[in-house]
Amino acid sequence: MRPSAGKAFKSASKSHVGMVRQVNEDACLDLPENGLWVVADGMGGHAAGDYVSSLIVDSLRGIAVGRSLDEYVAALQSDLLRVNAAVREETANRGVTMMGSTVVVLATRDLRGMCLWAGDSRLYRLRDGVLDGISRDHSYVQDLQDSGLLSEAEARVHPRANIVTRAIGVEGQLNLAMTELLLVPGDSYLLCSDGLTKTVEDEEIREVLSHDEPGEIASSLVSLGLMRGAPDNITVVVVKVPS
């Protein structure tokens, strides 16, 4: 999938269990050849959260690349709905209370992109030095922020900051959010789990994302989170649109 003038997207990913957790319940996909990048953050504890996040990325990896972005995104959506149903069934079979995962997806064709998400894993864009959040968290604290009852700083340390209002496997009917993007040569995109955003400030993300090499960016962002104690798993995927 060539974005412009025969140049391919450059991307890299990195995932770390963090400094507290015993199991990494995050999973990610870095498939520039398909124009597909994914981060999933599992919930429900060992053998539950990691099962769901792995199921998401393994399933999306197998989706055939369609003739157009619209066809490809429709196939990705259908697959996530199927995974949602499968997780609901597995939750019942195991007799557990909840298994689930957030998900954020970036799919591209040439200079057109689509973002799909459920939960609080995020997509950021850096363009001309300005960092914008493309996704908007489906979370308890985001709802409070939207209502003017909580500041962004207060949301970070709120005791219910980990509660998401949408996720794969949590409800019978999966409600995915979606937004279309026009990519610009020189853009940088970051997909990440909340293990990063709860430890690293947006200004720090902007600074690191402005560097050139996706692999170095991914390592630097994870290292920043680890230096702050990384109470959760941290996963990042960095995508560069060539100039």
C-alpha cells in the first residue's frame, strides 16, 4: 500500500509488561504492507485479558486486503463484531464475570485513513508540530470531563480512571466509533494503550513523536513510561507517512 510517490509507510511497535503486572494483556499489530495498525488492551486478568487482545490482533491479521479502503474497513468491522460475540460466548463458557479488551485501529490506503476504536486506547496525530488526539476515550472519567465535572489532570488520578464504557466483549452489541482521516506527507501517528497515557504527558509524546525513526520513538516512549513506574502494560505503535 503505497502512500505517495512510491514510498512506503514506516512503522514500528513495542510492548512491555510494565513494572507491576505479571502478565502483558496488551497486544498489537504492525502491518504496513496491509496499511493496518492495531493496539488492544485486554481486561479481566491473566488468561482472560491477554486471550481477548490476542484474539483481536490474530483475527484482524487474517483479514484479506480489499480492493478499497471502504471494503477493507467493512471487513475489519465485521470481524470485530464476530470477535465480540466469540468473547461473550467464551466468557459464559468459562463462568467468569468479564473478559474484554479495548481496541484502536488505523487502516490506510494511499493518503486516506480510517480510525476505529472502542475504549481508551488512543490514536494521536502529529502534524506540523501540533499533536491532536484523533480518538476520544470511551471511559467514565472522559464522560465526567465532557460534562465539565473533572479536569484532565484530575482524570489522570481519579480512582475510577480505569473504567471504560465501551470495549470488545463487554456488551452484547459492540458500538465501534469511527472517523475518517486525510493523511498528509510528513504526518506521524501513534496508537497506544492507556499504560502510556497515564504515565507520559501529551507534551512529552509530541516531543518524542517529532523524531524521525519509528523504532527509536517507540522505544523512547516505552522507556519514559517505565521510568515513571509503569503500573500497567505499555504498548505503542508508531506510523510515519513519508514526505
